[in-house]
Amino acid sequence: MKNSRIAGFYRMSIPDRIARLEELGCLSAADAARLRDGRHVLASAAADRMIENVVGVFGLPFAIAPNFVVNGREHVVPLVVEEPSIVAGLSNAAAMARPTGGFKVESESSLLIGQVHVTGVDDADHAIAAIADAKAGLLGMANAVHPRLTERGGGVRDIDVRLLALPDGKPVIAVHLLVDTCDAMGANLVNTICEALAPDIAALCEGRVALRILSNLADGSLFTARVRYSLPDDVRDAIAMASDIAIVDPYRAATHNKGVMNGVDALAIATGNDWRAIEAGAHAFAAAMGRYQSLSRWSAAENGDLVGELKMPLKVGTVGGTLANNPAARLGLALAGTNNARELAELMAAVGLAQNFAALRALATSGIQTGHMKLHARSVVASVGTPDDVFDTVVERLIESGEIKDWKARQILGALPGADAAGPSASAAGKVILLGEHGVVYGRHALALPIPGAVSVSISAAETLTHALPDEFVAVLLRELGVENTNVRINVDSRLPFGKGLGSSAAIAVGIVRAFDERLGLGLDDERINAIAFESEKLAHGTPSGIDNTLSTYARPMLFCRNDGLQVEALDLDISPPLLIAWGDETGRTSEMVAGVRARREQAPEHFDAVFDQMDRLSLEGADYLRTGAWEELGAAMNICHGLLNAIGVSTPQLERMVMLARQSGAVGAKLTGAGGGGSIVALCPGCIDEVRDAMEQAGYSTLVLAAGDSS
């Protein structure tokens, strides 16, 4: 990796972030594909081989902190953490350290300690002398336990003996085996060595073996990280003062060190390391001087910079069975870009120091809670479609109000100078295709239903045209409407995700046209509204079928056929189908999918036409099933149609997983909906919508339920 500096990473979509990491060389093509498809997540079957009584796999956010330079190496840092502001804090701290050379980390050794405790010793001095005399032999025996470790350059380096006294005054001999475990975490191999040598050690001491196990206080593997920051004097001095307080106050030190571990633990989990052992060692080391203290120190340098130093034990691994069996851990290690366990520990120490700085800087300036609330406020403001030119203003006023809610954000947006109260809201429907995708392009039927009220649009006065939509998209609509006075703000409130095959662009177009019609009294009928929306659809889809805008305009179940023009048959339903829509992080592009199917059809036209003919029959039969509420039959038709869509190459591994999960959770039918290549699925769930929705959401997918009456 040449440069880990990634500007605006937090503003990108998840697919764009993955693409950017692949472009920079942080991800291989195979790892990028695993992330896109969700194949990096530990499978339940694999988890069942790791621990007992497995019933599933628990998920946490997997994020990236860019900008790190450690010992001259560029890194992006994989993090598994759910607490807000940690990733942002780390990214900023790393970026701020770049001008002064980033982080410098060093260590003298990387040894794990194995302990054998012997009790019942009558003569402690004799026991200690006996072990000293037998040291060479014991080292030979220890290294014979794991000969392959010695071959890799590791092994037991030394043996230390400590004399302890129990509460009743009786002696305990503690024998420490100092083991270089190379790139492995090493817990199991050190425990094996301890167990193998314990009987001989006890015999030398003429006592009994009490314990034989590793210690998580890995002070034979200490790493020291250092960094410099150029800051305003008042901020520098406030951070240094907070550091001094953490040295003398154990209550403050506990929270101070928690800030360190926020970064260390998140990286440890992302790379499959034992974060519990790291935590135990860190806190034990913090208390090693007889009083719990902070792990880091911050002070002012002679040139006025803030200088930070963190010293802590870190024994981590990059190889081993647990790592090999966990695809997420393998991916985390690949993203970290470390070549061995020592480099990973160096990166971990740097991350701990960076997160400590981020927390102290927040305390010294705006305060921790302010940062948390600002992140939450930005998310809320973005969710209501706030334009970029007023985004920061709305965030600030939302925070000042103390009501971090979407309704408050809309209220603030509408009350900005130059804006009047929003006019009447105009709504439009989305769409979900039940049967016949792609076949409709070649003159076959498709069956589709509306998602009523999916989009709401209002128009309010402004100093200039303001919106959060593509400029050319809005320009087409205004041109078709003949609107010249564009001193307005277009406010869009949508429950449809973009790029998921649910007709969001058509629904927004119809909503905008209707909002202008209501505000200006243009007197447009549905036919004209549909025609205008169709013009905007050409931008999104190239040669659209017209299904999306027609469903959005008329909001009725329909059977379509594009043969000598679009032919539409509206359907009257006696009962609404119990449908659930779900989507993941993949985004499909209709124009690319249609072009891909066209290219493949040219190679085998007879086979593809046979598939399209079968889709046509399914759509016609499905319309009858839909009218009569024959859900089992309709579900079977949906399942067959999904198989046909997979056969023509428009499904993806993620869509397949979603379809299978829906069926396993009780859906009688489930299939991709729309052009494919990503996007959404639709599931028919008579009597089991709650169960299917819960299963999809627990797996990390978003859902939308079509309530009773939505499709009538």
C-alpha cells in the first residue's frame, strides 16, 4: 500500500468503500468479493466447531480506520466495534499524526510466560538451586515438546524462578518459562510445555504441582508507541493535565485506559486475537507498580508539540487454527497489511495510543458526549434528505435543540432563512416485481405490485434551487414541466432504498411532478405525470420498460407486456398478498444487468427465449393466483421464476442467501425482484411475516413489509 490516506471515506457507500480499498491494494479482488457477498462472516457450522452449544453467530460492525503510518509503513486498520465515535476518532488521530511522521513503536522482545507453581516445598532455597542447576536440561526438554516451533525460530528462551509466600506464610515456587511463540498467539503450545515440564520441576523442588498454565501478564512482550501532535497550547496543556490526573487517580486511570483499549480491542477482535487476554494483561501491567495507573503519558515537548507515549504488553498472533477457521479474521489480517505478529502488535500499540489521544482531545475541547451526539445528529440530518449547502447548519441547530429526531430535522430545514413552510406533500408509489423480470424486455408479461406512499415530496420557497438529487434528473423534470422559476427547495422523504430495484427513482420523479403540479396548479392528469416521469427514467435505465413510472403513477397491481408499446392490465384483488421485501448492501444497476442479459442471449437465443417463454407463463398464471389469494401456488411460481433468473445470470450470492433464509423462515415463495445484480428480494409470507422479518433483520438485512391493503 502506497498511501493509507483516504479522504471522505466516511461519506462513501459501503460498495464504494470496498471498491476504494481494492483500488488502493488494501483488499485483493477475492477479499473484496467476499465482503460484497457477505462471505467473510463466520458460518454457524464453523462456529459450532469452535465453541460449545452454538445456536448462531453474533454480529458487530466491521469498519476501517484509514490514515495510519506506523514505523514508516502505511496501514488501514480493521476494527470490530459498536461504540460510536471510535472509528472517526482513530481516523482523525491518525491523520493528525501524519505531518509529524506518524507513530513510532518499538519492543525488545516478544515472549509469552508459562508458569509452573509448586507447593509443599520444605526447603525453598534448595528447590531454587536445584532448578538453576537443571536449567539447561529443562530448556532442552521444553524445546523438545514443540520441535516445529524451534524449527521456525521460536522456542523456550529462558527459565526464571520466583519465591512467593501464601497468606499462611507457606512458600510457593513459581517457575517461569519464557517462550518465543513466533507468529502464533501461543496459549495452547505454552500450556502444553508447562504441563510437560511440571512433573520434573516438582520433583526437583521436592514438592507438588499446584498450577501449570500460561500467564496473561505478558511483560516479556512490551511494546512502546510514541507520537507527536502540533496543537494549540490550551488543548495541548489540557491533554497533558488529563494525563497527569490519570497517573495519580486510579478512578480516572480506569477510564483513561478504557480509551486505550477501545482501539486495541477493536483491532484484536477484527484480527481474531484473544482480546480478553490482552485486556487482562494490560490492566495487570497498569497495576504492576502496586497502584493502578494510566498506560500512557502525555506531555509538552521543548518545541511546544504534544508528545504521547504508551507502554503495554501485547502478545498477538497471525497464524493458528482459530484464525484459519474464521474468514473474518483472515480478512482483518489482510486489511491490516502486517507481515507478522510483531508488526501487528506494533500497529495495535499505535491504535491504542491514537484512540487515547482522540478521547483526551474530545475531553479537552468539546467533550465526549458532544462528539457522540454530533455523529448521531449527522446521521439523522442525512436521513431526511438535507441538501449539502445547509447540512452543517441543520446539524448544529439540531444539536442545539436537544431533540436529535428526524421530525425536528425536517422542522429546522423548513424554517431556514429563505424557506417558507413546505406546501402540501405529494406522494408516489414504489414497485415490486413478482414475476417476469427481464422477460418483459423481450415482449413477455411481468406481474408487479405498487408500494404505495413510498415517497413523499414537498416544495418550499428558497433563494435558489436546492435539492439532494442528481442535477440532470431534476433538470429533465423541470424542462418537461415547463417550470422556469426554480427558487425552491425540493424535500424528499422516502422509505425506499436507492439502487435496490424498488423503483425509487421513478417514485421520486412522480412525487416531484405532483408536488409542482399541486403548488403551481398545472392541472396535470396521471397520463401526463406518467409521461414526464418516463423521460426521467431514461436517465437511470437507458431504455426503460416503463413499468416503474407506470406503477408509481397509478399505484395499482398490474400485468405488463411490452409488445408494440407497453400494454398494461390493471388487476383488482380480493385480498392483499402478505409480502416482505428485504435488501442488503449490494446495489444493482438496471442498465448493466439488461445489457448483460442481452449479450448472453445473443450467444444462445433459443435457450434464453425458452426461459422467457416460461417466465411469461408464470406471470400469466401468477396473475390468477394473485387475484384469488392462492398463496401456495403463487409462491411456487415465484420460486421457479427465481431459478430462471439465476439461470440467466442476474442473481448474486447475497441474493441467494437472502432467498434461502426467507424460505427457511417460512416464506412459501421468495425471489430476487428487479433487474438483479444486487438489490432486493421479495418473499410471500402467509402467516409468517414477523418470523421472516426477524430472521432477515437478525442476519443484518433491511426489510419493508407491505401492510394489509397496500396493494389493493
